[in-house]
Amino acid sequence: MRFGVLGSLTVWDSGGDQVPITETKVRAVLADLLAHHGRSVSAERLIEDLWGGRPPGRPLNTLQTKISQLRKALGAERVLRSPAGYRVRVEDDELDAVLFRRTVERADRTDDPGARGRLLAEALGLWRGPAFADFTDAVFVRAEAARLEELRVGAAERLAEARIETGEEDVAVAGLRELVEEHPLRERSHGLYMLALSRTGRQGEALRTFHELRVRLRDRLGIDPDPTVRDLYASILRQEPGATALPRVADRPRSNLPGPPTALIGRESESARVRAALSDPHADRLVTLTGPGGVGKTRLAIAVARSLTEDFPDGAWIVELAGMDRAATTADLAERVIATLGLCEGAADSAFELVEWLCGALRGRRCLVVLDNCEHVVSQVADLAGALLAADAGRLVVTTQEALDIPGETVFPLAPLTLPDSVGDPDEMVASSSAVRLFVERARAASPGFALTGENAPAVAAVCRRLDGVPLALELVAARLRAFTPEQIAAGLDDRFALPTGPGRGRPTRQQTLRSMIDWSWNLLTDGERTVLRRLAVSRDGCTLAGARAVCADGHDVLDVLSRLVDRSLVVREGERYRMLESVSAYCVEQLEGAGELEEVRRRFVAFHVREAERGDPLLRGSRQREALEWFDTETVNLRHALELAIRAGDADAALRLVNALTWYWRLRNRVAEARRSFEAALRLQGGSAHTRRVAEGRLAAFEGRPPREDGPVEAGALRLFWFAGSVPHDREAGRALVEEALARTGESGDRWVEAAALAERAGHRLDDGEVSASRADARRSAGIFLDLGDRWGLLRANAALARAAEADLDHRDVVALLEEDLRAAEGLGLWVDAIETLFRLGRIEASRGERSRARHLHERARRVAEERSYASGMVEADAWLYREDRVPAQDRGGRRTDASFSGGGPGPG
């Protein structure tokens, strides 16, 4: 059986005949389930999608009837039910949309332009009309249809480019002419059209195309063409032979993959195999790299992922899980992935929804996610990976000491490097042994004058054999060449490895090798170096110099010691942060326990992060907002670890102080689920000051959309204001009363930030009551205070109210410039929900001014950002506006707003 959505909804049986499904609602159920390819859709969602706000008398029974009819048409085994809802079982090769996407992916990985063009033509040949053509009015397929249409247009552009490369410019011109007519502001299509015209000797038409594009962009959007298109125009104008082609991929892939500090040595064959597995569209979508600690799993994963970034236009990411607690849940891991990828996590309100939401956010995306250091949470990773695989959510690489053992997994055991077969010619040893090659490279980095010679070759070979070719062990010992000769190191290893390995006994042989190597490095340290090194292990995600001093202290010159530890490759310096390799960190935790210091060092770690969070919290509301956000972003893993340690130790005072200090950061980053779980965990502890506890209770109420207790502390008005500053109160009158109360109290407290926030909220209330002038006055006062304070988020709030007032009476003076500045600020601060909503405000104002093309561009841009950040309500709002724009006659459009739910103060921070 085959299913078609690239055109009207069609089902074919194994013989190629159409399966008759004539009843409209039954077809709608199938369309809805296919739009959620592989995922369950709840009965409530299906009822809402099929009947909107007018369900039949017994909606569940009626839906069940439609499901039964669909099962009769497709077979009972095709339509499945689970506690999460209904889903349709469709293999990837049975749905034309998946076949289209995978064929395009194959084309993008093909270097030969002729073969690439044939694949793209094959993919585009699957289209029989607009996606879900017979459901164009249905909201439930609109997002999926828009995504598929964007993929179609991109594929058509790349097909034209392939034809230009193979000399078929005349054929390319015809297809590109249609594209530029359909998308008059799409720069890439115009650039390719110019290129094809110039290659066929029609330079005049190519230049005219550029001028027309530039005029449209300037008149409608107020922007100039992309530099790539401008450069192509200049090349054609100068009549340069063979005008330069545009890049094949318009948007650069996003990634957080670190640059390798040193070259990957000795892993050429493994890299090729892993790369081939990840590139093959028919291979398993999960690759697991296994092996003992120190064997180089992370280094290999990063190197391969970096080499494939062009294959994953939706991003290639590494998510570090070494800092996760062993008791972490699958939802905790999902939360870490969401935060790393920069998605709008606030859309999920419960632990169950967090995993489901992540799967939905990544479904169908061409992204690569590396889950690194998973051995201590392997079962939770297996659950998360299984859910992501079921949702067709990109490709995964997992590094761990044992396989996940789930369907769809390809396991690559990573062996140590190859050892020298014999001692002889130095060049032959380097060529034949990857262990020798790595040792020599790292030795030269540590001691620039080092060279492998006939004299030291036996010692180097002995070191490599003694260390079993384990890369981390080789790197640790090579760093010692500043102080020792190869012969001295070999002799020292002989002595060291002749001794019992202590806590290392019982481990696999190569794990004992690594432990013995770290033992050996440890014993070469001074007492002060050992103290600092073992105490650093309390940090889960590295630390700054200040953090190191806070936990190490005791009169040590921490900076000097850190420098020596970096020289010995036991600590890695990355900018201003110091990190430990996972194997070294695990070893040092044992040393910390053995020294009886573990609890004290943990206490220092918690105390430091509580102090720093409390210091950084007020900076989030002022001129140092960006700096404070960057600090909280960087320290997120350690802050979570500090909270875990405080809760585990039963330290209620530290836990409550920490969650209170993190409140505004969580709100700005829209991490509602994390905030709620953290407050609940802290409040379950006994103890802590009564005031701190009441503050935490009030802030948890804010995250849950409840009013604070009447007897709760006022916090100079900030707590009560926080309830509605970014939350949606259930009682509007109560919200208004809190605004007035906050304004009254600011006269006593002098808290200008609270005054400005309350004014911005009251401006929205007054506009709802039709008091446009009073609303504008409040908003301007709010903006003035926030401007004095340097709070960019606050300006977003105030200017949102000004924009609403401008929409109400069509007075747009200065508002557009303010909103454009807000947009730059929101993007700079990473407040993506605010950025999306600001684009909507700009779009509505431009529409009310009659600038329909610019309004469309702004809404389309908002939709792209919303899709990238998985902000569902933003996608829905953009789709609704664009749908109305396409359907409503021009004379009926006017400047009416289409988002009745938009509140005065704007949405919660993104």
C-alpha cells in the first residue's frame, strides 16, 4: 500500500489501484494522521481538528465511527490505538512525502551534477499538485503542507543549479522563470535565473532581472539584495566568463560542535565507516560508539559530525550528558537537548510532554544530534533515543561504554590504536602504527624539539605497548616529555604497571591500563596540585578561575597550579574555562572521597553558585542583561548540579535561595517545565527561612499561572508583579488590581523596574478599555524608565504596548523604528518568542499602512523562526495571517488584526 499527500490525498493498493475513501471526515482523519507521520494524535485533538468549535453531539462515538470506516478501507493493522491516541502505520517507503525528502537528501550528497539532477527530477516528479491539495482550508495540515512546499521550492532551485552545471541552461531558464514569478522576493531563485540567463547569452535580461529584484526589495521590504546576488550581478556586468555559481545551500547549517584542539590521528578507517553509516539514507538512524574510557569516542564523534554539517542543514549538535545525575529521568535528558538546541521549551508543561514535545519539534528535521558520555544514564538515553527514532527526528550519535540495545541502532566498537609490530625504521613505525603516530604528534606539541629516532624508538614502542594504544593515556604521558626522556618514561611505566592497580582491579584490561596511567600521572604531582585537581572534579561542566578558587582555596595559588595541570594535559583550558576529561574527572572524584573532602567541596560548590546566581539575578533587569544571560547560559549545567547537590544534602536554605535566584532567568529563557520541577523539589525539603520559602511558593504559583498567597511577602512589589509579567492570569480583574497595587507601592519603595513593568501592563489594560491616549502615555513612561535602566527586555514590553496603540489608531510615527530596534535586541538576547511576536507586530503595522508585500515578508520570516525554534503557536499565528491574506479580497483586508488573543503586555519571554 502507498500513500500520497503531494497533491490530493490518495491511497493505492499493492496492485497500484486507488483505494476508495470517499467520506469527507474519514479522509480528514487520514490526512490528520499522515500529517503527524508516525506519531499518535489524541482523540481530543482529532475532534478539534475535524469539527473545530462545533463537535457533534457525541464526539467520541462519532470519531470512533470514522476510525472504524478508515480501518475498513486500509485494514485494521494500519490504524492503531494507544493510550496516547491514534496513529496510522506507514513505512517510510510507502509515503510519497518521505520518499521525496529522502531522494532530495540523496541528491544533496551526490557530487556529480548529472546524477544529482536526475535524482532531483525524480523527487519533484512525485508531486501531483500542492501538498494536501484537497485540505488547503484545514489548519491541521497547514504547517506540514508549508514545510513540504518549502522543500519543493528548494529542490526546484537545486535542480535548476544542477542543470546549469551540466550545460542545460535553456531547460533551467524555463523552470526558474516560473519560480521567480511565484516568489517575486525570493533572492536565490532570482540569482539562479540571472546565472542561467547569462550562460545563454542573455546578459541584458539577467541585469534587468537584478534591477527589478532590487527595486522590489527596496520598495517593499526596505532592504538590498543579498551580497551573493550582488556579486553575481557585478560579475555579469563586467562580462566575466563563466559567472560564479551561487552556493548550493542557501543557509549555513547551525552547530555548537567545538573546533578540535588537535587533529584526529589514527582513526581514518573508523571515521569513514561512521560517516558512511550516517550518510546512508537507508541505514539505521542511530549510531552508537562504544569502548572503554579514553579510547577517543567523543573526539571521533565530533570529527565525523563536523565533516557532515553540510548534510544536515537543520543543524549538527553535541549534547554533553556527563554532568547528568544517575537518577536523571528521560524528561531531564530531553530538557538538556531542548536547551542545547535553543528550542522554545516553554511549550511543554509536564515531564511527559517534554519528551513528546521534543520529538514533535525535531520530527522530519535533517539534523544530527550527538549524545555524549551516556554510560551512567544508558537506560534513560535508550528511552529517549527510541522515542526520537520513532518520531523520525533526525539522526543520532551516542557515545557510551555499552550499547543501548534498541531497534534501529548500529554499534561501532572503538578499539585502541594500532601498536608497532616491530622496532626499526622510525618512518616505518609512524606509518604502520597509529599509536606511535599519535604519541609523536603529541610529543612534538609538548616538546617542540622532539623527534622519533633510532635511539629512542625502542622506548617509544615500549610506551605505546604498555599503554595498550589507549589515546588518552598516550596523550597524558606525551605531555611529560617536557620533564622526562622517552627512556625515563618507559622505565617509570614499567615500575608503575608492576604494582597492583588498587581500585582499578576488576575492570577490563584496557580500563585498568588507563587507570594505571592516570595513577602514574597523579603520583608525579605535588600535594598542592593533587588537592586542586581532585577538587575541580566537583564541577560538572568545567569552571572559571573564580569557580576554581571557590572550591579549591586553602591558600593554594590556584592560577599557577591550573597552568601546570594544563601543561600536563590533565586539565583542558577553553577560553576562560577549565575542564577535565571525563576519565580524569571520575578518577578525581574517587580521590576526593578518599581524602574525606567530598562533602565539604560540594558544600563550597553549592555556596559559590548560590552566591553567583544571587549576584547575577538583578543584572538580568538592567544594562548588563546580555552579560548576565550569557553567564547563566554558560553555567546552566553547574547550576543544575548545585541544585541537585543541595536537594540531596537536604540543604533547604541553599536550594530555595538558588531557585529564587534563577527565577527570572528561567522566565527569560521560557524554561517553564524546568522551573516548576525545580521549585517543587526545593519546596519538598524541610527547613530554610520562612521568608525564602514564601517567596519560592509565590514564584512557583507564578509559573503555574496561579495568584500568590495574600499573606506572601511583597518583595517591593516584584513578586506580585511577576505573576502577570509574562504569565497569563486566569482572573483579569485580579491582574489589574495587582498592577495598581504595584504602582502604589513603588512610590514607597522607589523600585523603578517594577514601576516600568506595571506601567507597560497597565497600558495594555487601558487599550483593552479603548483608552488609546492613556495607554500610549503609560507605555511611553514605561519605555523611558526601561531605557534609563538599560533593560532591553523591558523595552520590548513597553514598545509592544506602543505598537498596539499604533495599530488601534493608525498612528505609526516612530513605532516601526522602535520595533525594528526591539527585533535586533530580542535576537541578540536570544529571546526568540519576543523576536517572533515583534515580527508579527511589524507585519500588522505594515499591513495597516498598505504595505502588503513587506507585511507578508515579515510574517513569513516570523514563521521560519518559529519553525526553527519549534514555537507552535507562532507557526499557527503566521499560518492564519498568511491564509487570510491569500483568501480575503484586497478591498476587504484593511488593517484589521487577526490575533484576537494578543494581550497588552505581549507574550512571555522567549
